[in-house]
Amino acid sequence: MSTGSVLLDSKKILREIGLREGDKAADFGAGRTGHFVFPASQIVGEEGTVYAVDIVKDVLAMIDGRRKLFGILNMHTVWGDFEREGGVRIKDHTLDWVLVVNNVWCVKDVGVLAHEIKRVLKPEGKILVVDWSRRADSPAAPPKDKRKEAMEVEARFLQEGIVKDRDLQVNDTHWGVVFRIA
């Protein structure tokens, strides 16, 4: 079941961050290919749960169609706006992981995103953020002036009580950081 971009090895990244069987995770901005939610559903297994969150209903319909085609029972699509407090219909403090991949560049207020992440995460939960580097020169990348670097996100998350756990070596086009609630 191939998904998404060859630029990001989702299985490798998910293994590296420590996603494991039985975890409950949400991908904020899952995207039309579900590049991270499909491998995540395999890793968390029958005892785990993965939520594909997106604001575009057609994207969710595409993911849901593939989910049904492959008979995946531990994945749910959730229409949600993670740029609005309470905008994601997932219960408070229920998730082990929130994934935000290739979406920070388009977020208007990283602080609101941080609040919504904290609301759905368990106290010991973690956050994976992967996004385009300003140095990346790729036709698939968003405009350079819209991209945020890891230190910008880290500074804003810190104001919201979220701290860096560790950096990830992703590739030449992307940066990656694992965060946790302080």
C-alpha cells in the first residue's frame, strides 16, 4: 500500500519516533494520500487507533475510501480545524501522539495549534512536527517566505508549555522535531 511522497519515509520516521503497538495517534492535516496515517495504522495494530484529521472533506473521503478498500478497522477520519480551539472532534487527553507533517508552514497561529494539540494529548503524549526547510529547493515545496523553521515553531510551542524532546534527521528538504508537554 504505497502512499504519498518519496521525499518523506513515513514508516522510518514513525519507527524512529517510537510509535508503537497500542498507541492512539492523530495526524493533523492528513492530506489526500494519508502518507502517515496508513503506515501508522499498521504500526499501532488492532489495539491502537489512528485519526486522520483534515479540514477538507474530499480529502477525508479519499482516505476513508482507501481505508475501507484495505479493510482497516483502527483508523477513523475526523473533519476538524486544528487552527481553532476545540476544532478537532477528539476527546480531551486521549492521544499518545499528534503528527503535524507538512502543515506548519500554512498555520496562521502556531499558538492555537499548540493549544489544540495539548487538549487532545495525554499528559505524557508527544508531538511529531515535520515540515519544509527554507533551504529546500523543490517544485513540491510551498513558497519559501511561507515556510517556518524548527526554531520558530519551538519558540512558539515553548510559550504554550510544549518543549523539544529531540531533533530528527529527516532529509535535505525537511526538518523534524519531537516535542512533549512540559
